[in-house]
Amino acid sequence: MNIYSLSSLIAGLICFFFSLSVFLKGTKKHLNQAYSLTTLLAGIWTALPFVLSIIKDENLSIFSARIIYFFASFLPTSGYYLMNVLLEEETKKIRFLIFLSLCFAFLSFTSFNIKSVIKFAPCFTVKPGIFYILFVIFFISVFLEIMFKIFKVTKKLYGFRRNQLIYTNLAYLTGGVGAVLYFVSAYTSIEPIPHDIFVAIFSFILTYAILKHRLMDIRLAITYTTIFIITYLFVLGIPFVFLKIAKSWLIRIYGLNWWVIPLSLFVLLAIIGPFVYIYLQKKAENVLLYRQKVYQDVLKQAAKQLTTIHNLKKLLNLIVHTITKVAKISYAAIFLYDEEKDCFILKAQRNLKEKIDYIEKDENLISLIKEQKTPLFYEEIKDKINKKIEVLKPVLIVPGILIDKIIGFLILGGKTTKEDFAQEDIDTFSLLANEATLAIENAILYESMEEEINRKTKELLETQRQVIQLEKLATVGTLAGGVAHEINNPLTAILTNAQILLSTCDNLDEDEKESLQIIEEAAKRCKIIVQKLMVYAKKPKEEEFKEVDLLNVIKNVLSLIGYQLNQENINININAKEKEYKVLGNQNELEQVFTNLILNAKDAIKQIKK
């Protein structure tokens, strides 16, 4: 083993690690699947020099090389598919590329493609057949087309998305250079620079381009890779060192079966290796992500408590305060949809320097939220939305959606620690947004119910007051008959005595007579009012209908309550001809109706005067 075969091993392990890590981070995501497949195939092809360096049998070496080239034949097609996923395109050409890859894959098992292998330092490669050049053309042409298409799209983009595609194109360029160096070594048996270094760089740059702000912190990617390489160099290195030192001793003791001991040691260490790697990985995560995991756990716990708060203002202030303080976010603002104003209103904020009171419902931002339904990075969408929101200097926009209805959205500034948002951050904010949306909807419903209950309570109290008043009036009406009888007797005595004095006392002077006449008129008037009150309070017989003169009814009512109206400076004029206005009805009940109408009108006039 030399530097060339060792670089092949290291580059292959790096590719395998990134492929597995990204795949496990999102097994159902097309981007993860496409990336993992491409990196895995690159890793398999890159491992060829290492495989050729450790296999001594010529036939086994050729067979191993053909197996590896079987997988390598699909690398251009996988890379093209990854480009389609990145650019969100769908092309039928992928089927044609799959067909070509299948052709080259099966040709790999013939001497037309791979004639033999070259196994001497510094070059460990294949001796090409007559069709090998077609594979070279296929590989290079596909990679050139990929880079050209990405370059065309990149020119139309800005911000994060543009940077992501620039990194992707750089990765394809680096991988293409490594492939060209490998093809050159196959035809010239010369490899001045180990091509595997370029493949490792390809894998690393592509991982950074795809995972930035999404699946993992690049610090973790570097740390995981370092741990992985050290672990497996240790796992693979021990058997080789042992073999170098103890080979002669093993042959002398075990004879032809000497290889069983180093193979057993290799298998044992290969089994232990993953557990060592997982242990070291968790230790590294605990060190690098300690603060991040702490605040994520705090936010998750806070999210579960939100539904217990029913005061909307208190709830919104708690959300923005918790996010900014716990997650170290520069500012947080919540916009909620207002049905009356038909727009999204700023309802709560913390540390917001520039304010926007509202955002229209028909702005592009709302359309993007409806379409994506996931957290949006401002850098990715800033060219698609109104520049009005730019004054907030947002970094992340987290929607709050309930059954396809946008309740509102949370706008976050950058981290005060100057770190980027990792996928774990986004997942935590999404969870918080989901719980907050339910809590906000519950709080809005609770407050509306509380307002409705208060309104109904006021109505009930008013109705109750009116019922009590009616009961009082009914009681007064019941008492009126008895009181009228009691008043009628003294009035009769007063009236009778006044009339006797006027008729018998001839020696009275004019002033005394005038006084007695005033007493007589007042007593008569009071008696008439008492008689009418007795009639008004009298309980009518059921179905006691007869012809009634409406004009007399109104005059009777006015004579009963006229004094009360005069006290309020209210005059009622009757505009009617002096004739009978006959209707079929109950005079007592009609008088009650007109009394209520006039008294209600009097109360309304008093209210207006206030």
C-alpha cells in the first residue's frame, strides 16, 4: 500500500460517510436520495485503486474492477438526476441516460470495455478496451451538460439559492477533474496527482452546497468525517500492521490457513468499529451542540405549554419573548390575519427596530407561504416578494397554518451568535409554530366566546331588569284598583261637603265662594281620574270585544297621563275630526296599548334631550 492507494481508501470512506449521513437525515427526500446515490457511486469508483492494491490474484482483480465499473457506469446518470432535483426540473432524457448506463454497465464485464488491470505504483487502474473511450465521452459530455445547465440557472438567481448552485457547480467541476485524471492514468499509466483527492473535495463541496442551512452544521460534517476516517483507519490499520509483523510467524504455525487469523481480526474490528464511531459521534455532538440542544429542548417544552394560555396578547408576547431570549434571536415578530381589515396585522414583537403595521393578504409572500407551507429563508425568496418587508431585515419566516388556512406567520431575525440556522433549528421552530397556531386559534376562540358571553350576560341582565320593571308595573296596576277605591271615598266626602257649603252658606263672601268652587272642580277632576284608573286596572273578561271609539280611547289615555307629560314639557296634539272611529276590540286593553306607546315615546324624547 502506498500514498495513492491510501488516498483512494480515505476518499472512498469520505464519500461513503457523507452518502450515509445525508441519506439518514432525510430518507424520504428526493434531494437526499439523489445526493446519497451520486456520492455512493463516486465512492465505489474511487475505491478501485485501493482494491487493486490489496488483491494479489490477477483474475480476482479484473473481476473486482469490472464489478466497480458496473456501479461507476451509473454515476453520470445519477449526477444528472441530482441536477434535475436541485433545479426542480423533470426531463425525459433521464430515461435515455439510464439506458446508456445499463449498456456500459454490462459492457464492463467484457474485454471490450475493460481488458485488464494495471497494478503498479503509483498507478492502480484498468487497461481500457475499445469501447472504454465511449464511456469516457459519455461521462465527460454529461458532466459538461450538467455544469452548463446549472450555470444558466445560476445567472438568473440571487442570494442563498445562487450560492448553493455555485457551490454545486464547483463540486461537479472538481469531480470532473478527478475523473479526467483517472481516465488519463488509464490510457497513459501515469498519475502525477492522486485523482482521489479531487473526488473527496467533490463530495465535501457538494455536501456543503446541499446541506448548508438545511440538514447539518458544516462543523459537524467535518467532525463526523474526521472521526469516521480515524476510526476506520484504526480498524483497517491494525490488521495490516499485524499482517506485516506476524505474517512469517502465522505461516510457520498455521501453514496454508494463516490468512484466517488476520481476516478474523479484521472482521472483529469491523464489527466493533461502528459502535466506536457512534460513541465518539455522540460525544462530539454533546460538545459542539450542547447550547443548541438545550435551547431546542426548552422551546419544545414551551410549545407544549402554549395551549394552556387563553389570553391572546399574553400568549403572543410569551412566544416572541421566549424565542428571542432562549434561541438568541435578534428579533421576533408575529403577524396575524385580521378578518375585518382583510390583511395580516403586526400583533406582537420584541427587539424590532423598524416596524411594519400590516402586510396585505394578496402580497407574494402570502402566496409563497400557501404554496410552500414550510419555513422560508428570506435570501431564497427576496426577489419574489415585495421589498416592503426588507426593512425588517428578516432571516427566517415560519408560517402558522391550520387546515390549509394561514392563521399568521412568525418573522425571525438572525442569531445574535452569528451562527446559521441548522435543520434542527428549523424543525424546532416548525414544531413551535404548529403548537402556537393551535394555541392562538384557541385563544381567539376563547376571547370571542368570552365577549359573546359578556354580551349575552348584559342582554340577560337588561331583560331581567325589564321583567322586574314589568312585574312592578303589574303590581302597581293590581294595587291601583284598591288604591283608587280608597281614594274615591275621601274625594266623595270632599266634593259633597264643598257642594253643601256652596248651596247652604249664603253669608260667604266672593273669595270664599271662589275657593269652594276651586275645591269642587279639583275634587271632580280627581274623581274622574280615579274612575279612569279603576277602569284601566280592571282585569278584562276574556274575549270581551265590542265596538270601541278609538278617539275616546286616546282622550281617556291623555287625561290619565297628561299631567305627567306636561311635567316633562311634552305636548300631544290630536289631529282628528270630531266623529266616531269605531273598531272592534277591548277598550281597557287598547288604552293600555296607547299608554305604553306614549310612555315609550316620552322616554325616547327624554333620551334624545340628554
